[in-house]
Amino acid sequence: MKFTKSYEPGEFEPQIYAEWEKTGVFQPRKIVAESYEAETQDCYSVVMPPPNANGNLHIGHGLTIALEDSLVRYNRLRGKSTWYVPGADHAGFETWVVYERALEKQGRTRFEYSRDELYARVWQFVQEQRGNMELQLRALGASCAWPDLTFTLDENVVSRVYQTFEKMWNDGMIYRGEKLVNFCPKHQTAFADIEVEHKDEEGKLWEVAYQLVSVPEDMIDSASDFTKREIVVSTTRPETIFGDTAVAVNPADERYQDMIGGLVKLPLTERVIPIIADEHAEMEYGTGAVKITPAHDFDDFEVGERHGLERIRVIGEDGKMTAAAGEKYAGLTTEECRKQVLENLEAQGLLRGEKKITHAVAHCYKCGAVIEPMLKAQWFIDVKRLAKAAIEHLERGEIKFHPANKKKVLINYLEGLKDWNISRQIPWGIPIPAFRQTETQDAPEWIFDIRTNLQKIEVGGVHYYRDEDTFDTWFSSSHWPVVCTNWLPGKENPYYPLNVMETGADILFAWVARMIMMGVYVTGEVPFREVYLHGLVLDEHGQKMSKSKGNVINPMELVTKYGSDAFRLGILRGRSAGMNQAFSENSVMAGRNLCNKLWNISRFIQGMVDESHSGSVVAAEMIQAEAEAEVVNEGAVQAGAELPYSTDNMGEDWICRELTACKDEIEDDMANYRFSEAVETLYSVIWDKYADWFIESQKIYKNVPLLKMTLEMILKMLHPFAPFVTEAIWQSLSWTEGLLIVQKWPTRLVFDAVSAQNFESLMVVVSETRRVLTELSGASKGKKWTLLYGDDSLVDDNQLLLTKLTGVASVISCEGQPRGLRLALVNHEVYLDVPAEIVAEYRDNLEQRILSVGRELDALNLRMMNPNYVDKAPAALVKQTRDGIAEKTALIERLKGELRVIE
RNA sequence: GGGUCGCUAGCUCAGUUGGCUAGAGCAUCUCGUUUACACCGAGAGGGUCGGGGGUUCGAGUCCCUCGCGACCCACCA
């Protein structure tokens, strides 16, 4: 391959990915087999949160892949047998909604088909749509084990879920109960608590008078005129009046003491209901009296339980009033009914007031419809036991969280968790393996059986009928780490628990909590050792992305435009665990620029390598020989150290030091999931250090073996984050072999510390010279000045390098006769040989500089004058301050000397 | 009602256990046709770290308090 002038990601990415995949490097080296001996230390496992099988990847997936794949590639380079298991989600409800919409477009409804027909149709639909997301994962560079891709409806998933269900069934943790559930009338299904969205909304609180028809006997005297009396209740849902079975007041409420135990006539009906005392009624709220509708309100349901009240369903699953509401109202929508009820109450003079209030209203998270609390027989899991065990493992510190505070948040959630409704009335999902004795919806006897492909089964001569409901997808996906790693009871599995679970912070409760509960329940172990939660990717202004706002960023467009690596680098930068953070194309552009920079660094190095093998080698060697003649390499390499190259100048020791520090930092960052910092470190070492200083210095002193070795090291270190460009370079270089993806992570380099330090000192000379030169450029544009030096061996040894880096005409000794402008350097005697009039022009700058250094000096002196500081601060710090004072004092003296020369 | 997080340069964010003159990317300004790169190079400007108080020799960092913003949980009729 030949190096083009700039890196074109599109020309490399597809082929490179195909080659990785083809050669099998994504597969774990160690597989789970009968004879496998566990060497957990060598294994590293991550499972992908499964994207919707028939969907497209969004920006959140892009972040997930960037994070997970970086971890996986980093650990692969570190020699681990990595297993990154990809997944695809049948996404029960999500997909069902999409399918039902498509069905409706054809003018059909779900009611025209049987459950099995619908299931088959959605299966077909998903197969037709499938595949995009998998291509997109490849485009993002996910180095996952494709042959092990797990679909959430795969046979092994279903059978594992059934085993758990059976275990829970036998453990008495599953029960069927008629309880109030969150029901979406649009989608005709129940939801778990976690799936409903509460939104504060404007509403109205009406006050309705209920006439008393009797009072308790012992109070007959005090309420002799009770027939004229009434009790005014407060309600936000007058349409549910037909379901009222009591009016509740607080037992401590003096206003209503004499009414407790009495009866009222329910307005608009002929029914008579009791007045009861219950803590649920708050004295301060509204009138203090509340109507109780056990079949349509979660609180009232509980009140009803406590008082043994009847549950009357007045709203049906279609969201319309039932016959129980009376023939005048049956069939009306709740909204229409409310209107009529209010009108009729008004007409009868029973409406006593109305005021605006703000209250939380439950909505379907998908369609926004108001959730109707509905009385339904459903399967529930008694989660107390699950939660308790999970909390115990969490409190023992078996899972490390990033960010750490999420552990507390999770425990807090688990402690208050209520029983979990796992029945869903949608056909697309895993059928619940339960059969009832009768054909009607509810039956006294249920049995567990996994023959869910049959509607009717026979057991011991008795017929049983399948429950038509499916599992909540979170019930099956809570098994994800277990099923993806093929965990089996009694069998060693070095990939379970996972090393880390990476997913969005938004599904901490819905998914992470359930995986932990289920993992502990099924395997007795936590399912993962660490959890990394990423926040939401917001748009560039910090706004949530949404279709309606039109600010959605498509990751695939960015990949096409700037390359996969650029996208990955861009999305990782400036991002930390658990935080919702803004994202813009700018950061992707910066990533693209880095890729191009590295590409050109490599192109340049390849050029030097080629040169050293060709005819022009003579010229190169001459320069090098010339350079070496000038260099007195004072810093000896550490005794006993063996180097794969020889260090000929200080810059080489310096870059070895910097690259080693970089390597250490990346290891530290990755151990702590500090992706952004790792990328930042690499960015700075490649650009600000390697390219700006080392490569520049290598234009004078060529050390080809070192150039090769350091470039390889950089490629390896950047590979986890920018896999394509690094592999493309690796493939394009003339001397490298094999695939970069399976190379060995670099080791520390040996360097001479004194030499490295000297180079840094020289860098200061260069920077100062450049700064002064730009400041002078106005008056003396285009002229090339000479740099003079006095008693300065470091400068003396590096004339060529200084000339190259500063762009001066030459660097020569002033031979004891200093002239021109002295640079404001503490440890060096260097002059810029400009005429006196230019030095005079520099006078203002000099004065400013003196003032500024003076201020710094004052600050240091002030610190030293504080006896407490000298006493209590660490000695090293105090010494530093002292040295600083000495340096700055000397510097000021010099600058003042300059000023005197000018005058 | 309970809880979490954030407020640092024009923008988006770093700043790990308190310690040199608070950093980066992008943006802005000046200069630059040095044969790896204009997806570049050299330089510059820009912050009383949300307000107030406290602890400390020393606070962006720890504590208290107030303000603003975001999010999560919760059955207030």
C-alpha cells in the first residue's frame, strides 16, 4: 500500500473490517468447552446491550460501541482472550408498536388474527427489516464475535427464561393476582411501573356533593336533620363516580366525625355507599373527603382492600365506559363521559366548586396516552426476595459502579421495589409458559408447561389452555449476561461474571437492576464485576435529541463523512461516566484531524525508512554524522539497560520518557474507565510531543530504528480508540507484519532521565525564541536573525537543532561579546542578534515582562513570609517556592540589565 | 414529597487524594508557500471557577447556605 497525501477512511475501513472478521481475530481464543480449565485472569468478556434487530443505530449506540469496543480492543492487545458478544433485540413492545402501525396502514387490526398468526407475521416483518443494524455495528468497528450473536428470541434464551420461570414457580415467587395494573388503552397492554411516565399536568379538582341518607344510630340525635345534609368530596376524575364504593374521610378529621359509618347516595345513580374513615384521606387536601373507586385508582384499590369494598369496573380496556356505568354513559369515552357527568351534576346542583391544580398524570411512554389503572389478572413476581439478595451482594461491594454514586441510587430503588407485573398483552414476545384449566380468561387452576407452541395441551387426561400473554421483555433480557456467555449450572465458565456491563444510565433500574437480581437468583453470583453507565448524548446546545426538535444526529452520517475513527474519538472526548453531555460535529472533526495527522506522521517516517535503504542514504547519513559530531551526549543510558536502538540525542530520550508516561497514563485511565482522559493523553502525545518536537528534531538526527519502534508503540496505544486508521497504517508500513489488532501492548521504554530533561530545557529556549521573533516581526518582517549564545554548553551542542526549530539564520557563539536582545531565560545565555533600534522597540515588552515576573515573585515571597506555610506545608513544596524565588529574582535582574543596555 | 447531578474561557468540557502562574478541543486575532500534514505550522488574546459564609499555611477541589438549571423516583384524590 502507498501513503496518499491525506487519510481517506472510506478507502480502508470496509476491507480492514472484513479482514479482521475473516481471520477470526474477534473470536475469543479460549472457548467454553467441556474440558476447559478456568483461567479467569486471561479472559475478558463484555456483552453488547442488544440493539433493536429491525432498527437503525442511533447516537447512543454509537457511544456504547465506542466505549465497549475500546475496552475490548485494549484488553485484546493486553493479551486477554476477549469475548465481545453481539446481540439483537426482538424489542417486544417497540417492534410491536411499529408493526401494528404498519398493520393499521393496511386498514387492518390485530383483532383479525390469532396470537400465533400475529407472531408469525411479526417474525417475518423483523426478518425483512433485519440486517441494517448489524452492518452499522461493523461500520463502527465493533470487534465482536459474530458467530455468537444472540437474538433475544433464540431457543437458548427462551429455554433459559422458562427454566427461571419454573424455578420461581416452584419457589412460590410467582403468583397470579387480580390487581390494578398500568394499562395503555391505545396499545391494549399492561405495563410495569417502570414503564410509565409521570408528567406534571394542569388539571381540575372538582367538588361534588353527596347527599347523606343515613347516619350511625348513636349519632342520630346530633344529626337529626341529616336528610338535608351532605358531604362534599374532591375529585379529579368525576367520570369514575359510577365505580365509587365509599367516601373516605380522615379518622382524625373533626368535621366529619359524626358522619363516619353513615351512608350517602351516589349522585347520578341510585346506589348508596358508606362513609368510611381511612388515613388515606388528607384533611388539608380539597374538602378532606375523597371518593373511593377501587377498580380505577391505585390508592383507592388499597383502601378498598383494607375495608373490603367492592370493585366496580366502569372503564373497559378499550378506554370506554362499561355497562356498569349505566346505560346513559356506557360506550362513551372517558372524556365524553366526564363532560356529561359534570353537566348533569351541575344541573342537579351538586357541583360545588372547581379549581385548577397541577398533578402528576401517568402516560404510556410510547404513545403518550393516559395510562388507565385497570383491574386485571396478571402474573406477578414477588421481587422482595430477589431484591434482598441483590442488595446483599451490592452491599458486599461485589460490583463496582462508574459513576460510583449509582450504586447508592440502585440500592435505594431496590429497597422500595414493588411486585413486578410480567404479563403483556402483545403477541410479539416470549409466550408465558402457563396453561389454565378453562377456556375463559380466569381459572382457579394454572399449570406450568413449556409447550407454548400449542394453544391447548393435555395433562393427565385434562385439557389446559395457554395463557395468551407474553413476558415483559425485561424479564427475558434480565438473563442477558447468563445467556450470552452460555452459563450452565455446575460448569466452570471463565466468561461469567462479565468483566464489565456497559450501558445507558437511563436503564439502570429497568435493566441493570433486573440483571443483577436475576443473575444472583439463577447463578448465585452477580452477573458482572463492574458497571459503566454512560449518560445521554445531547445536541451541541445541551438539548435532548428528538425527532420533533429536529436535532437528531445520525452517527452513520458522521462515519461516512469523517470516518469511523473520527466518530469514535469525537464521541469519547469530553465525556465522563453517567453524565448527559453535549456533542457536536466539531469534536468529530478534531478526531478526523488527528487521524490525518497520524497518517502523515507515518507517511513521513515511511519516507525516512525508504530513504535509508536507497541511494539517498548517503545524504541522510552525512547529515546524521554532522549532527553527531556536534553532539556531546552527556546523559549515559541507564546501566544494564538494553535498548533495541541507540539514543543519539536528547530528543530521543525525551520521547521515550514521554511515550512511557503516556502508556502508564492510559493504563491507569482504562483501569478507571476514564476514556476521555486516555484519548486526551494520546492526542497530546501524538500531536504536541511526537509530531511537533520529536519528528521535527528527527529531521536533523535520524534514528530510523527508534522512529519505527516509537511509531509502532503509538499505533498500538491508539488502536483501541481509532482501530481503522491505526490498522491501515500498520498495513501500509513496509516493515510491519501481521494484523495490528492482535499485536502485543507496548512495554516501558528505557531512557536517560538527565538527557530527557535537557531536551525539555532546550524546548524552553526554542519557545522563547519563537515568541520573541513573532513579537519583533512587525518592525522587521521577513528578516532572518542570528541567535548568539554565551557560556551555554547545551545550546552549543545543539546549534543545528535550534536553527531548524526556531527558523533563525544560524546559531553561533557570541565569543564573549554579547550583543542584541537577551532572551528572558533563567538557565540560558542566549541573545537575538538584532540591531540596537529593534532592541529599543522591544523596550515596552521588556518592561511589561519585568512587571509580570515581579508580580509572580511577590506572590511567592508573600507565601514564604507566612511562618505557618513554612512550618506546615510539605518540605518539597517549600523548597520549590524557594527555588522559584531565586529563579525569578535572577530573571528580573537580567531583564533589568537589558533595560539598562537599551537606555 | 424523596433523591441524584450540574453551574470553570465565546461554546462544549477536563481539572483523580486540597499545593507551582486553573487546562484542552472548537471559535477569535496575528504571522507563515521551512520538501509529513492548510484535515498544516508558529504565536496571541480570553476565566474575580454561580453568590455568600466557614475549615485550612493554602480551596475550583472539603463543609454550610442561597440562587439557577437538568434529571430520576413517588399513589397525593
